[in-house]
Amino acid sequence: MEERRSNPLSRSDGRSQWSMADLNQLLGSTSCMGIMNSDEYAEYYHKFFTITQFLIGKSRLSESEQSRLFQRGFQPSLWAKIERRLEVKIPDHYPGDPYDFEKIKEAATHVLRGTKMELGEGRRKETVIDSTPPPAPNPAIKGED
């Protein structure tokens, strides 16, 4: 019999209760696989928000912890870009404090804007949509005769 991995957001028993184990499973799988585009980010955000709002409502998680944990789902290279955006937008932020959850969400959305998922050769790849025109070619310099 084939064993299936459970998705923490699709409970077959009808429960809508989440645990820290569900949250840790989501963070581990997301940070391992990486977020490569806006579609994957939207999926991560939805799952993370659903689980953490339940845990906050049950006093099992604080809003400060929610912000700290949200960034754990991002691979280090993506988090560095998000953090740079946050540093520009909130220059007076104290380095030891977590950024506000909504501010992280906005920065991640900005960083991933213009990316979408395409499937090619059985694997995912990132495509960046660039609306800037290509640079004009340099005119050839005429040599002396």
C-alpha cells in the first residue's frame, strides 16, 4: 500500500486544528524547496497565514514569533533580497527586532513581482517578466581610410 505524505492544509478527518509541528513541517519543506516565483510565494503565504492565525488565536504563538518564523520559510538568497528591501523602506528599524509580518509580506511581494512559474522539461524554472526595452545597439565606429 502506498504511503501518502499529508498536506497540513488538507485534513481528511475534517479537523481544522493546527499544531507547531504542522508549522515546522511547512517551514522545513518550503525552505528546503525554495520559493522561486510569485506563485510559490502566494502558496507559502496562504499556508503559513492559515496555520499561524489559528495558533495565535489559541495563544500558542505570538505575533512577534509569527514574524520571526515567516522569514524562516525563505531560502537565504531570497531572504537577503527581502531584507534589503525592508532596510530601504524602514531605515530606523532596530536590527534585533523582527520586522512586522505585514511589512515582510509587502517586501517579499515586491521582490518577487514580475516572476511566474513555467514548466519546462519536467522541472520548474523561473521566468522574469521584463518590461524594459532592450538597449539600442551601438553604431559601428568607422575607421580611418
